[in-house]
Amino acid sequence: MIGTRRRKVIESDGTARALMIRRLRCRKCRKIHHELPDIVIPYKRHCAKTVEKVVSEDTADVCCEESTIRRIRCWWAAMLVYFEGVVASLRAKHGAAVLSSPTPREVVRAAANANLWAHTRSAFLSG
């Protein structure tokens, strides 16, 4: 372990919760990996439960602004084809037992654990 990082996550009731995320360096690849709990979707401020409700159009008791709901839905729509490809790839390569219509939390976990998480880190690297 090389340290921890504090991260705030907004729970489905609107309260902010501070999490300590462990940072680990792989001895084989030398990359740093973050150990994320189930309630977190990488690079999202709202918890996985809220994201699932927004994606499934069940926003009656979601505690976030309309603009946030719109951004979450746009993100999901943009990533859906990629996530479907990840699930199909995991089924074909590894015979992974993934439900026919997995929840966002399951798809995100599968993509992150298979090291297939699409991120924008390279956009911020110089040179």
C-alpha cells in the first residue's frame, strides 16, 4: 500500500460521506490501483445507487438537481455501447457469467476489474 486518498461521495439521501480510498501499487505492472467500494462509480460524485436510479428513470426520491440527472443520463447513454462491448468481450474471452441486462453497478465493476475502464486521464498528460 502506498497511501490513502479521501474522497467524498453523495449518498442517495443527499448527505456527503467521506471515504478513505486505499492506493496500491502492483508489484508486477508497477501501476497504482485504487481500491473502490461497491457504492462508488469511478469519477462520479453520486453513489452507485443514485446513478442506477437515474439511469432507470426512477428519480422520484433521488436527491440531486435536474442538471445532474441530465449529465448522468448523458454519460450513461454515451458509455452504454462501450459497456455492452465490455460485457460481450468478458463473456467471449472468459465465459464470464454476466446477467443478460446487468445493472450499471455490475457493468462498471466488470469494466474496472478487467482494466477496461475508459477514462480521460490521458487528456491531462503533457507531451
